[in-house]
Amino acid sequence: MYRKDYEIIVKSILISLLLLLSLTGQYSCSSEKEGPAPTLAEAMEAEYSGIYDSPVQLTGGRYKGEPFVKDSAARPTLKLLGELCVKGDLDGDGREESVVLLLENSGGSGSFPYIALLERREGIVTNTWTGPVGDRVQVRSLRVDS
């Protein structure tokens, strides 16, 4: 695939996820958002849900869970992918949100990218949505178009 194809895929995913979340009531354009979009530094320390059974906290852009089996090397890991953090008004409420990429590995040979939406709600950086990008997708850049 060409770079333009990836950009179209990621843009389509973002539009689809916002539409789906607004229709299911899991995402709203309420006025509880305050302040600027979360920064990359804040994204590296944020809590993310929607990947594992319970939310996980990144520290320095990484999460390393407990081994699946005692004394096993296989364990869930999640990391912020590169320095890809884009900001833009994704829901049309006049306030910017941040979008980051996460890379999940559950101890096997594959790693799976996730896209995550971050907002500042009542002064707190909040992960309001996380979803899979797809298997064997290589995201090289992100951008928010109006």
C-alpha cells in the first residue's frame, strides 16, 4: 500500500469510530471538556481502556503486565507507538482532542496497533475511546483533517 492509502484508512477509521461512539452514546460532545488537548508527555502517562479486561496505566509510555502463567516470559505489554500524537477537533465542539497509537503484544510473535482518543475532561486527561487499527497494518503517520 502507498502512504496515501494508509492515511485514507486511518481517516476512515477515525470518522467511523466517532460516528459509532456518538450513536451508541459512549462518546459525547458535552461541555465537560476543559483546557487544551493532552500532550504527548501526558499521553505517555495516561490510563487506557478497551484493550485488556481492565484499564492499564502507562508509565514512560509503557505498560508491562503480570505473566500469563507463573514464571513465564509471556506477558501483556502495551506501549505508545513512536511519537505519533496528533491534535484536532474531532467532534466539532470547538475543543481539540489528541489521537495516539498504541502497540499491544500478548507475548506471541505479533503486535497489534490500537488508536486511542484522549481528551481533557474537568482538567484530567481521559482516554475516551480505544480501538484496533487492524492486523498487519503499518501506520507511518497521523493527521487530522478538518
